[in-house]
Amino acid sequence: MKEYKDCRNAVLPLDLHIPDPEAHVMPDGRVYVYGSWDQEENIYCSKEYRVFSSDNMIDWVDHGKSFDASQVPWVFDENAPKYPSSIYWSKPTPFLKKMIEKDTEGGKLEIPKFPKDMLFAPDAIHKDGKYYLYFCMADSSEGVAVADKPEGPFRDAIQLPCGGIDPAVFVDEDGQAYFYWGQFYAHGAKLKDNMVEFEEGSIVNNIVTEEEHYFHEGSSLRKREDTYYIVYSSMVRGKPTSLAYATSKSPLGPFMYQGVIVDNDGCDPQSWNNHGSIEEVNGQWYVFYHRSSQNRQQKRRLCIEPIFFNEDGTIQEVQMTSQGAGRPFGINERVEAFRACQLSGSVYIAPSKNRDEVLTGIQDGDEAVFRYVEWDTQSKEISIEASGSGEIHIYLDYEKQASGSIILEEGQIVASSFQGTPGKHQIKLQFNKIKELQIHALYFR
């Protein structure tokens, strides 16, 4: 077990790529995050899960491995039941078809291939003193394992009578549990009290769909007051980088589309999907989601933002931030370059030769945004740790004129005068005249 203190976005150490986060406050009062794990370079997920928890959203405990694919007995069993999947790559839905025609040569879709025993996105829940981990495999099978503690280890895997990806579980106030799954079309069913079987005749198909709700994948259900919220990866903005939601007065629908909660488009040049959840922790609601890194669709990282509800129960869309659930960056504090939350152009976040993560791949006109800094007094100077050369213009908030500029010479830490008023600000760096420039960190003084 390891502890990580004063965490901001990305929440976990940089070598832990945990996407698809499902967050649940368990009976001990801590919030636990269950996600998949991008361990490989160019493939989603891995053959292991691990669990993280916090009591304050700032300091996190890494509980280590909770489950692995070797515990799933049916994956390589030719006699195991095979259930229909909602993933029909050969017959893409209308939105997906448009995207394929736009983004692939000749409109031909390259179907992803994975080892059968890869573990995709999970979910977990507590009921009657036990903890249940719901998981899915690359062969479209789904299952459940049980533990005595929220962090596991989970054991005794049982196959569920459905096929697809991205399981989700919800237990209502009356104790009735529900299970959700599917891609392009989401399905739901009531679980029996044993949490490992469906109630006969309870399956509801197409709870949310791509055509009506922009649904792509990654169902997640929560209840607030008398309203049920289904959160999911959405195609509403052309590709599934946003987490959207729909609402209902029943856990199995019908659901009405409402809008976007957070969009990770711009976290990385190759950003492709999103997947996450919402949860109330210590009286504040948060959205848990992921961002890509290293100029690839994979290497996704856990991120968190506070969210806020309107009087009518709708959720206000939030921007990606660098601070996440933590505090803004202050005067004299080192702002690591990998904290950049919005990128445009070719710039991306990746490891450097000395193994810290930097802004790299920078071209003229690229931009990087940090949200937020907060100063009690005026900031009069900016310092930048960098390698390479270039010219950087620094903008506060949405100003059209730079509040400061800095010329970087090869291998130097350079300081420059800067006009930063007290208060909370977004910082934007704009790059020009670039020669092999990499940004490691910045300071305001």
C-alpha cells in the first residue's frame, strides 16, 4: 500500500495510467476508484486491476492489485457460454459511420484486436457486507467477483449472462440492484439478491442509444434526490471525448438526454475517448474521468473536477483543470509542465530523457493552458525550466494581449518580468520561433 499526498490532475503518479474511473463512497466513508489500467504502449487496458481510495479527495492510497485475468476461468474454455454482444463493428451506427468516413481512408474501419484475456473497464459496489467487482473481457464476456473489503482482493469469478463491454452497477435506496452494459446501445437488468444473477425477464434493451442520446459506451448510474443520472461516453461532439448524461425517474428509463459534463478533447493531440462517473464525496459532487497523454489514444490518466447542479437538477459543464480537486497553484510554487490541462497544435505531454514529463513536440503557434493559479499579491516575474530555444507569450485568462513574454536560450532557466494581478487566473502559454523546445516547469514570483 502506497500513499500519494496533495494530488492534483493528473491525480496519480505519472507511471500509473488508470482510465475509466468508477468512484463510489463505501461504508467506511472513503471514496474508492475502480478503473482499468493502460500498462501497454499501444493497446488499451491490461490484464490487471488496482484500486485507489481517499477520505479527502486530496491524499490518495494505492491499494495495489485487486484482480487479474488469470482468475477468470471461462476465457479460454471453449465450452463456456457465449452471449450476444452489442458491439457490431461491421455495422457501425450513424454517428460512428460518419466519423469513420471522415477519419479513415476510404471509410474502412480498422477493428481493434486484443488478447482475449484483457480486462476492460470495471465497476464495483457494496451490498450486505460484501463487495462486488463487475468486469468485462476483450472476448465480450462479462463477470463478477466478490471480496470482503472494498479494495479486494476479489475472488470466485462468475460469468454473467450477457455480452459486451463496460459493466456498471447501481444499488437503489430500497436495496434493489441494477446492472448495465453495452456499446452503442446500453442495456440494463435487475440483479437478484445474490448480485450474480439477473432477475428473469428484467432485461431492458436500448436504455440509451447513439441515435437518441449520443451514447457511445461506458454507462454509469447515480441517483440524486428523486432523479437517476446515467453518465456515459458521448458522440455529441463528433467523437467520444465528452462525458454526457441523461436523466430519468426510473433506474431502467426512459432517459432524456441533458448535456455534457466534461470534454477531454484537447488534452492530447490523439485524444479519442472518455469514460467516467459522478459521485458525491463529503457533500461535494465530482466528475471522475480520464485524459490521454504521450500523443496517443492510450496512456490515459485519472482526473477529477468538482461539478455543480442547477436548481432544475441539470449539471453545469466544467472545463478540464490542472488543479482538479486540489488547490490552485500559488506564488513560488513549481507548476510542473505535465499539469497542462488544455493543449492545441502539436504539443503533448511525454517523458523526457531524465524521466520527468514535459511539454514536447512543440511547433510555432502551439498553446498550453494551466487552470488555475491564485495569488494573494501581484506576480511580477515568471521563470521557466526548459531545454531548447523559443519565444513564449504568457496570457492571463482570456486577454488578447500578453501579460508577459520570455525568450528561452538553450538549456537555461530564464526569468522575465510579468504583470499578474492578484486573484484566480487561467494561464496560457503561446509558443513561437521554436527550436527543439521542451518545457519542464514554470514559477510565478
